[in-house]
Amino acid sequence: MTGISLVFFAMGAIVLWGGLVTTLGITIYNEKKESV
């Protein structure tokens, strides 16, 4: 059970950080596109 819960925790963390990085990337990309 520990291994399965660890995998789920890792997947949740990756999804969480992935969403955060994607949001940041889109925000920076839009700001750069507007400033040009």
C-alpha cells in the first residue's frame, strides 16, 4: 500500500507543479508578446 500511495502522491505533486509552471509560463509569454 505504501508504494501505491507514494505513486499517487508523486503524481499529484507533478500535476500540481506542472499546472503552476504552465500558468507562470503562459503569463510570462503573454507579457512578452504584449511588450513587443
